[in-house]
Amino acid sequence: MTTLELIILAALAGVVLFQLYAVLGRRVGRGPGELPHPQAVAGAGDLAKPAQPTLEETGPLTGLAALKARDPGFDIAQFLSGARSAYQMVVKAFAAGDRATLKPLLSGDVMGPFEAAMAQREAEGRSESVDFLSPPRADFEGVDVVGDVAKAAVRFLAEYRKRSKGPEGEAVDDLRTAEIWTFERNLKSRDPNWTLIHVDAAEA
């Protein structure tokens, strides 16, 4: 091989090596420390925790959820216990004509008819008394919250013995009754008591 041929081959080898270096020596992609911070990427923070639903997506709270939002301490079992006691007090006080017991427990719309019935009974010379044969059953029917007012409905099933006395003599009757009572409370008031605002007959 001549000297000229060796020079040409050396030149070609140099060109090939330069091309390899140009390709293999170049960095591809990003090295450590060059990636953007996760919180700097739009929306990256939302991936760490589920987005909370907005009021438009869930709608306003209703029923028991609405009541608990305004009164976190509300307990159905405790409420029903109090409602059961109020039911027994009202039934017995109505039979006895005990207006002093009834007035704090009843709204004006309920006290009016009760007062009329008691007055008529007294005008006829009649009297009554009631004894419950067993504790009344109380079932929570639901609650509505409108503004600052909560209205809760309770279904009562009761068995009691009524003794009545009138001009024609005395009578004893064992009765079974089913009613839905609606109680109301102003949630802004410091008074925790509920007032009876409506009474409906129900199926036993």
C-alpha cells in the first residue's frame, strides 16, 4: 500500500470517528434536577388528593344532614326519648285538663283545639284519666329544615286505658292509637326543646 493510500484511509477513519462522537456523545433527554417541580405544573396539585365536590355538584343539604349541619349534637335516639316523654305528658295532661302542662309543649295552633275540647268536656260535666298499658312506640319519620326552623315528624303507636266519668256514669276503655306528631324548633334559639305543631292520624 502506498503512502498516499494510507493518508486517505486515515482521513476517512477520522471522519467516521468524528461522526460517532457527534452522535454518541450528545445528551438525550433531561438530566437529574432539570425536571420542573410537581407543584409548578398546572393541575399537579389536584392529582395528590381528590377534588372536593362543590355546592353546585351536590346541591343543598336536606333532611337529617341539614339538621346535623346546623346542630351537630342532634341525636335521633335522644330526640325520640324526649318526644316519647312529651307524648305521654300531653296525652295525660289533655285527659286531665291540665292546661299549665300543655301550654309550654304546644303551639297556638294545637293548643286552640285542645282548649276547645277540654272546655266542652268540662261544660258537659265530664272528666277523664289515662294510663298507658306499655311505653308508646316512637319512630322517626323524618325532618325538614327551612331557614332557621326544623320540623321533625314522629310516628307514635300507643295502647292506653281511659277512664271517663260523666252524668251517665263511669266507663273504662282500652284504646290503641297511631298518630304522627310534628315537632318544631328554632335552631337559632338557645332553647333546646321542641314544640308540637301538628297532629295527624296514622295507620296502626
